[in-house]
Amino acid sequence: MQVEVGNILEAKVTGITKFGAFVKFENDQTAMVHISEIAPTYVNDIADYLTVGQVVKVKILNITEEGKISASIKRTLPPPERPQHGPRPAGARPSGGAPRSSGRAPSAGRDKSSGGRGAPRSAIAAQFPPQPAAFEDMLSKFMQTSDDKMSDMRKTMNVKHQGNRRGGGNRRG
């Protein structure tokens, strides 16, 4: 089978690093599996999940113009089971409490970053699970952000430096 985006192929783990694992296909092409694409849970140490020489199924996520291939192991796995809850009766509240008269939700159990407003972060995250980006996309976005910050910093330093040349000090001559 050909290495194309979206295909699921078998590959052999050829190397493990801090940030991911390298796998090799039957046609001798190599792909990188980022640490975030190893398992559906948090991965601290890749060696807990993979060993060199192990044969794994991977899904091809991206192929760059330079021929670099990014792949995912976790996207070949069945989705994790979610606890099954029966349907709620109409008008029932998850907390089981009576309606509040103040109209303001208490901040306990709420995400601090939202200022105590709205649904808990976990409820929002469950509705909209994050879509992991390919490693190259994440690296590209990081580099662009870094370049923008460095450019802003250089501009600020140039303005400060030019201000000092134009008599910004208390020199008398």
C-alpha cells in the first residue's frame, strides 16, 4: 500500500526520542510520530508505550513538500469508551438543585480562567475536543510566533536605542 495522507499502514519502530518515535514502512520510507500522537492519554515517557523493533499501525497525517511524513498511532485505535448516562428528565439540572434566584452561578467548580462564568471547562472541552495538529504545523506556528515576538522586541530596542542617541541623557557639554 502507498504512503498517502489518510492511509493506515503497518510500520516498524526504528527510534525513540523525547519528542516522538520514528517508524519505517515496508518501502523504506520513514515517518515521525509526535509524542502527542502515541496514545489517547498523556504520554510522559514514550518507552512506556513503544519499543524499538515493535510493529505498529499508524495513520498518515501529513506529508510535507520535502517528503517528511507525520503519522499517528492513537488515531488508529478505537475511541475511548465514555460512561453511558441515561437521558435526563426534562428540566432536570445536573446539580439537582433548585433554580437560583440571584441568576449568578457560584464560582466553585468553575474554571478560574473564565472568571467563574459559564460552564466548567471540562464540559466545554467535551463538546469540542481539540484536533491535534501535525508536528510540522505546530512547529511552524511556534516559529512564526517566536519570529513575531523577536521582531517586536527588536523594534522596541531600536526605538529605545535611537532615543538615547538624540540626547536622552543629562550630558552637558
